[in-house]
Amino acid sequence: MRVMLWCDMEGVAGISVWEQVNGGAALYEEGRRLYTAEVNAAVRGCKRAGATEIVVIDGHGAGGPWHFKSLIPEQLESGAEYVLGYAWARYVAPLEAGCDAALFVGAHAMAGTPDGVLSHTVSSQAWYNARINETLVGESGIVAALCGDYDCPCVFVSGDAATCREVRALVGEQAVEAPVKVGLGRYTARHLPPPDACALIEGRVYGALTRREWPKPLKFPPPVTFTVELATPDRAADFANRPGVEIVNARLVVSRAETFRQAWNQFWPDSTGHPLL
């Protein structure tokens, strides 16, 4: 069994403010430790379930030299491989080779979610909303659709309760959830202590992978549109003259293709290690 873990920081228990997830900020090292511990717990659950290949993607854009490198290398669980420093949602080699299941660890809710801790979609400064066809999606939805085009189901999600609700509503109620906190607003939550959060994640990852009652891969019927509402008009210039991408108005950009993977590649073509914000 080959699995991919798509990991982020904002959904980790104990994290409530940007200072815990922004590289170099006062509380960032605390956030890194909490993040690494939850990812390690998920890896242990995968190993217990018999996974033969575990690929972990650090998907947190912390900025500066920490961009997509927030996991602490010397503390990482053995038995997995870790992708550090790669552009967000661009590393698909395991999907191309054939991946049995994808898991979300530390995920956060989409922009505008009232009880989503640190809720945003890709960039709180650059994007407001994103849609695939007519479906409003957050970061987990984008990754789930990308995985779906490779026939890979998303079977597990950890994060706050709002994120778990969002992901299961999109990919299917068969997805196993591990809510490690409940948002009381965007910057406050009721948290499990880290040892309990890690135990919950490890146990439920194991359960998700062993019961094999998985949701179907998330697919959208063609033609597929990926539509992003930008925060400010100056952001639209980044998408000028891209084949298949239309700047509809000063703050609305649409990528059109036969599959989501194609639409995403047109919209987000940079694989050099930095998102196009």
C-alpha cells in the first residue's frame, strides 16, 4: 500500500495565531514542534497499517528560507520519505507512479469559514475564494481534485472540526476524521493537548487505512473550470498570457480544461519551489 500525506500547519492542535506558522516569527519554533509531532503520529499510523511506501509533503508556505520546510528534519519519524521545499500542490510523482490513498494532516478550512482556525485559501493576502466548476473549495479540495485525476482517494483528514466537516462533505463521509481542535473564531480554539491529538491521529490513520471503506476519488465532469477570486486587482497581472487562462475582470481569473489537472497546471505552472502569489 502506497500513501501520500499532504501536510499543513494551521490545523495542528495548539496552533491559533499566525505567529506560530510564519517563518522567523516569535512562536514559529513552537509551531514547528507541534506540527512535526502530528505528522510523525500520522506516519506511525501508516506504518502500523502496513503501508509500504509513505511520502510526506510539507505543504506549509512559511515564507523565506522556511518555505515548505517547516518540518524539523532531525525529529522526523523513520520509515517515510519527506518532500521539503517543493512548490505547493505540484509534487505528483507518487500519484503518477500509482498511489493508493491520500491523507490530510494539519489541514485548515477554506477562506470565509467562521469557525475555521486561521481559515484561508492558499493566500490570505492574495485570494478570496476558489471554485472548481461551481463547487467552492479550499486547499484540501484543490489537492483532493488533483489526486482524483490520478484515481487516488482522500481517506483521512486531521485539523479543526470545521476542516473535517469541509473535507468529508466534499470527498465523502467515508473519509475518517481526527478533529484535534474546535474553532471558537479565526484566532481561538478549544484544543486537545498535543499527546492526545497525536494519539487520536495515529489511531484514526491506522483505522482509515485498514478498514478500506474509502470514498471514491474526487472527480469533476469536463469541461472543468478553476475560478479564483483575487483579493486585489494587481494580482491579476500574474496570470496574463497564460494559455487556457482568462482574466475575466480585475479580480476574477478562470482556467479552463478537460480535466482539473490540466486546469491546475495552466493556472499554477511554477514547479520551482514558490507559489505564484
